[in-house]
Amino acid sequence: RPEQAIARAAADTMSWLAKVESTIAAKQKHYLSRIRELQLEAALPASQRRPLQQARVRTLASQQLDDIRELMALVRDTVAQLPPQLCRMATGGGRSNGIRAATGAACAGE
């Protein structure tokens, strides 16, 4: 039955979006922690700063940001391929602003 297939696809899609949203939130938290770490390091007297540590933290922050961008693009591309019935479901609910923006843009054909 088409209705059952649509309902199952909707449930799977919403579950996947929730997992991706959780992953993005965790990566954002790690990114912010790295930025705070860089700020604290920069606040130290010059003699106490650790350039190698700063470089490592910058690399880690950059990786988190790249991962977030990749996940947002994955959400956008996935939602862009959904049928209209599922697209409407994916753009609503308790999604974060970033997920809602990515899904809304994809559903609007942007």
C-alpha cells in the first residue's frame, strides 16, 4: 500500500534527521569548546602560549566546522529528493534552526 510506504519512509526520514541533528549539535558543542580553548590560550601572557597547541586546536575546530557543513549539505541534498508529502514533514517539528533552514531551502527548490 502506498500510504504505508509513505508512512514508513516518513518515519525513517524523521528518525534519520533526528540523528543527524544530534550529531550536528555535538559537533557544534565541540567546535565551541575549541574556540573557547583558543580564546583562553590567546589570553595567556606571550611567554606561556603554546603555538603547537594552538595549531592543533585550530585544526580540530576546522575539522568540526567542515563536518558540520558536510552534514548540512547532506541534509539539504537528501531532503531535496523527497516527495512533497515527506518534504513538508521534514521541514516541521522540533528541528533545529540549521536543520529547518537546510530542509526548508531544499523543499522550496533553492
